[in-house]
Amino acid sequence: MDTIDVKELGFEMAHIGINQENADEAKATVALLSSLFGFASRETDGSIFVNEQFEVMKKPFLGKLGHVAIRTTDPEKARTYLEGRGVAFNESTPNYGPAGELNTIYFQEDIAGFAFHLVRKK
């Protein structure tokens, strides 16, 4: 079996997801973060990104408290690496690109109340 050097996976924090009960709560959280720190925001159907490092959810999503996105250069290889360390993955969550490459996938279990997921570096 080949061993994978963790450094070749290029792990880094992508963003933190913050669960909110509804769109009004999400907008209030975004307004506060933006006013305190001068961060710009970008709205999507299900969330609002603040400075791309916070994803404020418009309704509760995975994770008791929210989620943590971890970027990697190779989600498939990162998955193999993490499975070798006992991490199981939520098979209902993979998202694939047009060529069939894995772009995102969530861990099966939360860590400290947060769902974790891998996301492909662009």
C-alpha cells in the first residue's frame, strides 16, 4: 500500500459555516460581521458568505453548530488518507465535477459539534 504524505494534500481552512434558524437571522449575523470587520458579503440560495471565510447558513445545515470546510489539492487522495486514520464519510454528501472528479464530501461524524468537509482547491 502506498503511503500518502499529508503535506502533498495541501490541507488548509476554507471557511467556517455558521448555522442559523432562518434567513433573517443569517442576514443579521452577516450585517454584524460586516459592520465589525468591514467584510464584503456574497449571497447564494442557501447561505451568505462573509469575506469568503464565513458561510452563514439561512437554515440549519449539517453539524450541530455548523461546519468547517477544509481545502485540499486532491479530495480523492485526501479521502483515502483520512480513511486510513479512521474517518468515515457521509455517502449522501459527495459532489462531483463535470469530469467525475470529487469536489466535496462530508465526514460521517461531527468534530466538536461541527460537520467537516473536504473541498477541492481551485
